[in-house]
Amino acid sequence: MRTIVRWMAGVACSALLFPALAVAQQGTTISGKVTSEAGTPLASVSVFIEGMNLGTITRDDGAYTIVVPAARATGQQATLTARLIGYKSQSAPVTLSGNITHDFVLAANPLRLGEVVVTGAGTENTRERLGTVINTVDSALIQKSNEPNVVNAIAGKAPNVNITSQSGEPGASSYIRIRGIKSLSGNAQPLFIVDGIPIDNSTVATGASTGSTVAPNRASDLDPNDIESINILKGPAAAAIYGAAASEGVIMITTKSGKSGPTRVTLRSSYSIDDVNREIPLQRKFGQRVTCSTPDCGASADSYGPELAPGTPTYDHFGELFHTGHSSVTDLSISGGNDRTTFFASAGYLDQNGTIIGPNNWYKKTNARLKASHRMFDRFTISGNVAYTDANGAFTQKGSNTSGILLGGLRSAPDFNNFPYLDPETGLHRSYRFPHPSPASVTRSRSYDNPVFVIYEGKNDAEVNRTIGNINLAYDATDWLNFNYTLGGDYYADSRLEALPQTSSAFPTGTVTRADMLNYEIDHNLTAKLSHTFSPSFSGTFLLGQNLHASRFRGTWAYGYNLIAPHPFALDNTVQWESDESKNTVHTESYFGQATANLYDQLFLTMTMRNDGFSTFGKSEPRAWYPQASAAWTFTKALGNDDQTGVLSFGKLRVAYGETGKPPGVYQTLTTFSSSSFSNGWGDYLNSSLGGYGGLFSPSAPGNDNIKPERQKGLEFGADFGFFNQMADLGITRYRNTSTDVILRVPRPPSSGYSSALLNGAKLRNSGWEASLNIRPITNEKISWDVGFQWAKNKTEVLYLNGAKFFDGGSVSGGTFSGSYGAATVGYGFGIRGYDFARCGITTLIDISDGCAGAPKGAMYIDSTGFPVYDPEDRPIGNAEPDWTGSVRTNFRYGKVSISALIDHKQGGVIWNGTRGALHNFGTSKDTEIRGETRTFGKDFMPGVVAGPGAGTPVVIDDAWFTDLGNGFGPVASQFMEDGTYTKLREISVAYTFDQPWVGRSLGLSSIDLRVSGRNLHTWTDYTGIDPEANLGGAETLIQGIDYFNNPQTRSIVISVGLNR
Amino acid sequence: MNRYLKAALTAAMPAVVLAGCNDFLKCSECDTNPTSPIAASSEQRLVAVQAATWEEMNGDLARLVSMWMQTMAGTDRQFLSYGTYVIGDGDYESEFSRPYRPALLDLRAIEQDESEKGDQIFLGISQVYHAWLMGTVTDIWGDVPFSQAASPDSFPTPVYDAQQDVYAGVQTLLDNAISNLGGSGTVPLPVDLIYNGDSQSWIELAHTMKARFYLHTAEADPTAYQKALDEAELGISSNAGDYVIPYTANTGSDNNWHQFMIRERAGYVSPGANLIDILTDMGDPRLEAYFVHGDDPEIIGAAPGEKVTGKLAALNPDGRGAQDYQQPLVTYNENLLIKAEALYQTGDEPGALEALNAERAAWGTATSWHPALSLPALTGLSGDALLEAIMTEKYIVLFQNIETWNDYKRTCIPALTPAAGNDVVPGRIPYSATEKQTNGDNVPADPERNWNDPNACPAP
């Protein structure tokens, strides 16, 4: 398949060699030039004749030509309009006969008020008329981000749209959270819509989300270079048109289209140099506690050995695993067309080589797209859009997993050399706990793998082939009645291999996992739209629509154990097999309607209603209604300011209410028996089928035939202002979204026979503020400068959990770790629960009254030995939700040079640094270098208020502390909760555009763009773990803020060249 | 455009709306799960009940009890804490819940199904499992749900029955089981992975189990020794009747000890110093049957709280550490030692010594769970020394078996030095956090000790 793609790319490239054919015969030719008020020629301006579906876009010199065929140019009056995002549209009457010249001078309209915004399910509106806030990220911003995963390109660009990337590894997933947590199950990712059809954005690791390897979120299959714009529907007030699928918001992506006119060719190539941006501080002063030298001996796990003699070689167990990675992206796009037919074709190739040493850290993606539209008849247009993705990657083991590279790597004793990873004599895996493998140890565990062994000898591959496409028919039956039909499909096959070689610690006899996933979705969306102008001051539209959607998933996982020969990693080369199979089908059938009214061109009303039926809904309520209503009032027009000038050049008030839902998971209405296994959390397990006989047992919860979709009700209001002739604009939004009927796996007493019941009933609330301020102090032909600020605050409240105090089930838990787990707690929110040290006025389960008299509440109790004690009561110990998030973006252009930067800030939010906790136990953390020294709790050790009989008593801090209460495997997780505040320099770039005449004369090009950018160049944070942005489970888990031997993030320098013609 | 075409298109668009979407939400895979069954037979349930029972008896509980009984020691990470009695109410949740969910829920379904079908043997087998699991739960937690347990429709929040009532109920269940097993039913029953439906073996097992649970009440009610003796007389009569888990060398049906100690969590738990010292002092050949030495040429065990090092011994990879080691849960040997203790407690010391030596002699013949070992007969023992010998023998024989904890709580033999900083070895595990959260009105406050274990063992 890849060969075909390469061939197609080759064909596309050869098109560069041929000049575009001009389409000019006879009829009327309209031509002219479009410039800005400052006199700059404006490229890419859409110039079209209204009502005739005739148009073009301007070239780089601002010139345009529209040819009206003789048959259609009958001397009639027509309206010629020029439109460009960021400028006010302008229209002029023309008479269609002879040759016409018309130049446009467009006034800047930085508020983009006339811009058409896609509002979902076939509806659209101009920005001025919107009653909700819809953030837009356009192609220029996506390009500047240099992120191969489109989700990362959104980071820092829309308030309350927070992105967390799993790690900097090629192909790692990214998590999106829009306005807080609204559900208690699943990974709560927004709906992705590409050109009107939903696409899959799931993230599925081959193994456990907390171990195994990173896995891509499937929206990363899109080529960012194909994207024209991304519109984000954040709350129910905006997203109600998508009903039961939209509770987490909607990311609506519009791909680029061709424009009639000369064929445009763009070849863009970028090269990026990546390295690890932060590291884990380790000590190199003390060695392994007990080393050993006999064959197959076991050396100690920890490094609480003697201080190393000067000159003893020690090793950088973090740095040795990473090197400089490099990636390249090449994108070619060709677009053009004539008055009836337009096309956009693109091909892209991404080749990422990550920062982990060795051959198994890469991701390659080939994209191809053809989008074309043909007006068969004056009122009937057929369009097609098909995109193909071929993505392949190789990954390495991570996280909570004895083969995870940092788990074994950072625990390695500083005086043990992990190189060579194979014993020179036996050729077998050597590790710091198993330093001298004998030939008899071929299938013996190394306790922890040598990370270099895993990197070189493990194998974790993914191969994805995906096609997303649609056919669209648009039919304007009359001037007031339009039909639009889209049939879309999204199909992918994802084939995985995960193999651990013999001697790996988790599977000393070796294991192979093969997973094959197939996802297939078909979407049918039909709308009919009526428009009518009742009077000059009252016009309206009415839209009716139907949507049918079918999605199917097929997954098989085959596990082979006990490799026969060391290679190949194939199921046939293993002794024993197990399997898992998952199949599901969901159908949805929906009807929707939307009415809009425009009163006096200043009051805009919208009402929407959607009715959804999902095959996953329970029988008692098989269909659900989702209403929405909004109003926007441009009050400055009422004040007589029609031309957007003056100190208050624009002002709009808006209010909106809407409801959305989240469907129950598939088959939750059924009670099904399990044929899985019995286990206890320590890895040992017993299958329920034994001795060749099939075993079945009752599920943990019975099916719930009355399960309903979760419902989210949102009220949002705000205002948008323009100041000083639109030199500045300010938007403020306040919202409150209440989630009710939230599906919760309510724990039941296991002694009743079921340990849980799946019920609707929990209640959550998210409320917050969003603000954006953009200032454009200088805008002229030579210099322009703009600065944009964004700020957002969201608070998630857990109001009700069906009577429970907290909930830690499913993806809320974020994985099981000693002493800490993710949970939703009533009156607290989402975060980590666990244990703390005993504190005055808080601890109840143990008696610490002897030392707390007069001590302030929260003072850490120090017993007579001078040490704190553990409070056995589990409670919330850290909320991962940030206090606020914000970003600053600026662009400065001087002539052909432009400089831009994006700084992203997250204030607050607590992260569990489980890595540090574990490394206390192993004595490799830098913290443990003070071992043997005398410290006093509350003063120079864990500073803070202390009380109790031993308060102020100096004590020796040594391994007894670091491997006991001061240890991450001990109960007290609170000491590893760290503030996750960060400021990141996400993007900084310098660009220069060559469009001088010599470019055309000597190279035959219209322009060359040159850009040097930095991505994630610096992070300012007090967090001591790998990165305050990382999350162990990636986009698979609802709870974020878990750091347990997470692989690092990266920073990059990117050089890109764009050739345009 | 041709106006007919126009009319056709106008008509076609709404037609799509109506076409083919009748019952669109009722597709064949929409409302049936394509991969999971929605019904289960008694045979299928029994296979899974056996797996659940083995996981219960030889999984995390067996590790905890072995650490507390110092036949093993927690030597790394969380097991350092568990081994020194630092456990929370969330740590042994699955061990509390598994006997009820799914085991008892499925056992009740089997009992109902087989009662209706009149298969008394199948019914009797399920009653033995029912009694065994409930007896084990009450051994550890004391007052527990029994009469209202695993009946979710009638009792969504089951009451906690007093421990003496649970033991009484367990004895009644076993009586019923014995009576049913004397009746007719499906034989052979291949899904009975232990005795293949042989009712005589099940009857003997039920009697040994009755004896075992009578012993558990003897500290509170000394008349139970005579009852235990009477039942043991009818109990397992040879090693052929041993209840041994038929583990295989395949992952997923292999021995939990192998999975945990070798494959999953090497070093977390190591052999315990107390057992190794006893075996070493006695020159007992079971030392080398159970263990192999580590870096040190001697077989060395860890004391509670001691961290793992290379010198520590390991489970014998050809014996207790083997992937397919056939783990004994209830044996002829245990039955003889129950008899020995009961005879001793009812005043027949010579009979007790004879039973003890019969048990030691049984080691001379290899079984699925041990090689043939020659153990000399013990002579001249009486009084406290005889009891000491019986219980020490049982401590050795029941290595890794959770029954050792019940024996210790009753007899305090062998004397154990609690982990540093503790006065006593705990007598129970705290009630499950989930039960406290979901059934708070019924879960009693955690008592220091259970009804059947009023006295803590004194520290030596």
C-alpha cells in the first residue's frame, strides 16, 4: 500500500513540471486586484458572484480573474463580493456583459465578524450572529505549531481547551479536556467531526494503559497540513446540535478546498531536531547496597550501599537512554479548478525518529487526500473527499511495568553500567539486579529489565491503514430551499505487535501479543434549509435534518506465552495461547431542526432541537431530546455604530442555553457472563476455564435495562467588544454546565453477590470564566504587531455520587498504585486520594492528642522519635485541576520578516510524582543523597508547621526513612503530590518570505517561505518529575496528573521551507 | 437543468429520510452482545467456582497468612508493610468479596438448578464449596454475611451474622452435603476437577472439613474437640482423597506461588526464617523439599521486616516453586493431625502420638504434592511437648496453607515473635472498605479479635 502512496506522490510531484492550463474561452471576464487599506496586495481573497456559484481566489499579487460563460452572462445585474478572513467583506454591483475590471480595497476586520463559522450537522452562521463562543484555530496557527498530532496544535489556542500529551515519544497520544470533567467513565474525549462526518479518536494501548507503550489517539491520523480550520464547540449551549454525542464538546475540522483559478502548488518541507526537555535528578554518590559476582546471583534492588570511593565510575542512567531525535515532514498540495470544478490534492509524509536510543522509537505516516467538487448543473453540486493514511510506528515499553525503560533505568544502581546489555560471555540479558547471567538463565527473570535490553530487543509495533471519505450532494431546489446530503465513512485497520523477549522480567519465557482492531463508521446526514426574508428588518432560516450513524468495532487480541526459539516474535513461535475478542455495533438515528431569526440586523436568535435514538439506550427511554436556544445582540448597532469605529467600535451581548448528552456504553443493558480470570492485583491469576472445561461466572454488575444517556445542561453568557476602531477586542464568557444522570458504577456490597450496579444518577457541575483579549497596536504595510491573551478558569464540582462519598472506579482511578489512586470526591472534585501524615485537627483514627494542644490545624504531628507518623485514613490529597490556564501569543512582522511566539501557562493542579516516591525506596533519587545527615522535620526537612512530643528533635535521615514512611511504596502518598504549575514557551518562530521578482524569474515560483521555529523550548516549573504536562495513561484515562516513570517530553528546533507556485 | 430531473431530485431527498430506517436501532448486533454469553450452565459455573476457590485459598490470602505465620516473609515494597501487619481496609478487598461474588452467587444458582433437577451429588458438591468458602471467610473476618449473602434481589445489603451462627450454619450445610452426596446424581462428573464426581471422596472431604471448622470453635467452646474427633474419624482416609489443586505448566492455570514469586513479583516475598530455622534445627528433610539456597550455601530465611537480598533461599523450583506444583488444600495428613490434636485435647495422649506418627509415616510414600521422605517416628512425647510436636508438625505440613493461621490462633504453636514494634500477631483482617462504604449499617466495628479467638498468643 505504501508503494501506491509513494507512486501517487510521484505523480503529484510531476504535476509541478507542467504549467497550469488557463481556462479562458469567451463570455464575460471579470478581473481586478484586491488590496488592503494599507495598500498591500491581498492573496487568497475569495471573489465570487453571489447566487451563481462562480468565483475564484486572488493570487499572491492580489489579482483575480473570473470567467462567466457566455451562456450565463446575459447582461444581467449581479453582485460581486470579495471576502477574506480578517477583513470586512465588500460587494459591488456588476452588469455581466463585456469585460469588467473591478478592484477592491478591503478594510481590516480583525474581529472576523462576517466570517462563516460551521456550527455543526450542516448548520453555519456568521461570527457576529453567534450566541455562543466558538473558538477557531486556522491553518496558519496549525502550521506554526509544528505538531504532527493535530490535537497538540490546539494547545494554548482556545481558553479552557486544555491539551495534555502523554509523552514526547513519536506517536504518543494527546488528551483534550474542554471545560472540565463531565463524566465518570470512558476517557471523555470530544466528538471529532471532519467535513461534517464524525471520525474515531480513540486511544487504545496494546496492553495496560499504565504500562505497555504509548499509543496514538486516532485523530493524529489526519494530516495537519490538510486542515483549513478547526472550530471548537465547547459547551452544551453550542454543541446541542450534536445531541447525545456531544457532552465533551465537539472539535470540528474543515479540510482545505480548491478554488477556481490557476493551479496552486505548495511544497513544504520541515526538519526538526528534538531532544528530551527535562530529566529526573538522580544521585551518583552512593552505590548499590549489595553487589554480587557469582553466576545468576541476585544483587540488591536498592542503592543504599556505601559512599562510592572517589574515581569510581558512575553512570547517567537517565541520559544514557536518550539521544537527539530528528523528524521530517514533507507536504505537497495542489489545488485549483475552474468555475464548475475545483480540487485539492495533497500528499504528506512524516518521518519521526524519537529521542529514545535504539531502533524502536519511530513513527512514520503517509497521508494522501483528494477533495473535489463539481457543479453538474447550476443548482446541483457533487463533491467528494477521500483521505488515506498509512501510519506505522515502533514503540518502547514505559511506565508501571518491569520492562518500562525508566522503571528499570532510574532504579539502576549508579555504579552499575547498563552497557553492554548483553553479557559478553553468555550473550544473555544482564541487569543491575542480575549482573552475571549464566547459560542456564535463558528463561529467568531479571527482576527489572535492563532498559537498554528492552530498547534494543523488545518489539512493539503498530500499523494503521485508514480511509476517511465522504460524498456530498448540494441541491438548491429554489432560491429559498436547499438540500444537502453527506454520506461519509471512516474505516481503519490497526494491527499491533507487542513482544517481550526471553529473560524479560515480567515474562522470562517471552511473550508475544498480537492485536488487530477494525473500526468502521458510516454516517448519513441530510438537511433541508429554507430561507426567507420577511421584511428588510426580519429574515430567518429553518433547517430540518436527519442523521443515521452506524459504527462497528472488531478487535482480537491473541497472547502467546513461552517463546519456543528466541525469535521470531510470532504467535506460532510460542507454546501457549490466550485470546480476547471484542465486537460491538452501535446504531444511532437522529432528527434535528434549527430556526434562526435576524431582527434589524442586530438581534440574532437561534433555536435548535435534536432528537436522538441510540441502540445503547435502555428500553424505558429509547429516545432523548436536546434543546438549545441562543440570542446575540449587537448593541453597538442600536447605539448607531454601524461602521465599527470609535472607542467602543463593536459590542455584542450573548446568552445561550443548551443540552447535550453522553450515551451509555454498548451492551450495558445486558447481563452477561464472564469467562475471564480471577486475580488479586499482584499479577498472578487463574483462568475461569480449567482442565479443558469452559468456566463462566456472574458479572460484577447486572445489566441495566433502564440506562439513559447522561445529560448536560449548560447556560452560557458573555460579551464581545471591539475598541479603538477595532484595534483591540475583548471577549468574556461565563458558563455553568450541570451534568445529571451521569452513569456511575455504584459500588454494592460484594457480599450481596454483585459488587456494583450501573446506574444513572451522579451529578457534576463545571462552571468557569473565559476571556480573550487581542490587541493590534500597529498594522500597516511595513509593520504589524499583535498580541493576544487568553485566560480561563474552570471548577469541577462533584455534587452527588448516588450517596457515596467518593468514586474511584474504571478510568477515574487512572491505574492502581500503592497509596494513591484517582477518584471523584463529593465536595472536592477530581484528583488523587491516598494517605497523609497524621496532622493536628485532621487525624481522627489514631490518637495524637498528646502533642496537638494549642497547635494549629494541619500541623504535622511528630512523635517522640522525631519522625512523623502515618494517618491510616484515606482522603483526597491532591486535585489535578488547574486554578487557571492562560496563554500569550504575539506576532510581529516587519516587511517580509515575521516573528511569533506562544507562551502557555497552567497555574496550580497537583501531580502525583510516583517516580520520586519509588526512587526514594531504591536510593537513586537525588533526594536520598542526604542519607546519614541530621535533619529536623518542619525545619530543614519537609518544612512546615509541626507539633507533637518530638517536634524540633533532630533526627538522622537515612535509608530507614527513605525505604519506610518516606517511600513511595509506603502508605503516605501525600508527600509526593507536587504543584504542577508550569509556563511553557510552546512556540517561537522567525519567518521570512521571499516573493521578490527573482523568485519567479529564476525559480518559477511565486514565493518561498523560510521559517525557523522552536517548539517547547523551555518549561518553567517547580515540578521535580519528568514533566508537569505528562500523564501515564495518556488519552486513555479520565484522571490526568499521574506520573510514574513516564517517558519524557521533548523540545525541538524546526526548520521549514515552503515553495509556492 | 431539466425540470424532470429537478423534480426527481427534490422528491428523492426526503425519500432518503424515510427509506430503510425502520428499526435502524434494532440491528442484530445492537442489542445482543456478540462476544459474551447471557446464560451459564451449572457445569460452567462449577468450573469457575473451583478457579475462584483456588485463587481464594492459594492466592493473596495464602501469601499474607504465610508471612504472618513466618513461613514466608514480606521482603520488598508493599509486602514489607503487609508482612509487618501494616494493612489497610482496602488491601484485601478481593479476598473478602470473591467468596461471595461471584462464587456464592453462582453456587446458589447451581444449588437451585441441581435441586430442581434432583442431581444430589452435584448439589452436595456445591454445598461443600459453599460451606468451605463461608467457613473460611468467618475464620478470618469473624461476623460476616451468611444467611442473607449473595441474594442480591432479596438482600441488597446483607446483615452480618454472628460468627458462632456462621460456624453452625457451615456445619449444617456440610451435614446436608453429606446427606445429598449419599444420594444419586451424575457420575462421573468431569467438571469436578478434583474427584470427578466420586461421592465417597466428597463425603470424606466434607467430614474433614467439619472437623476443621469444629477445631476453629474449640478455643471458645472446648467441647468442639470431641466433635472434631468424631468427624475426623470419618474424614479423608488416604492420600488418594487429598484435595489438591491440579495446576498445570500453562500460564493462567499455573500455581499462584510460582506466578507471584517467580514471574510477577520476584523478591517481594521470600522464605521465612521461622519455618527454616525449625526445619534446620530438626534436620527435617522437608527443608530441602521446600526450599533451595540462595547466594549463601545455607538455606536462609528472612525475619519479618527484613529486606530481600541475594542470600535468601527460594522455593524449590522442582517442588513448591514449580509452575505446575500440585498445591494441597485439604489432605489425609491434615485429617490425621486434626485427629491427633483432638485426641490429645480429649485426653488420649497415646492415641494422639499414634495419629501423629501415622501422619509422619504417610510421608514415606510420594504423593502428587510431595516426594517420598522418610520421617522417623517420634517417641516418648507427652503433655505439652506432645501438643508442641503435633502442632509443629502441622505447621510444617500445612506450609503455605491458610489453615496454619487458625491453628496458631488456637494453640499459639509454634511460638512466634511478632514483627518489631508489635505485641501480637494480628488475629484478623479489617473489614473491607467497600463493604464499609456500601453496607455501613450492617458492617460491625472492627473488633480486636474474633469470637472464636478470644485470647491473643503471648509473645515468647
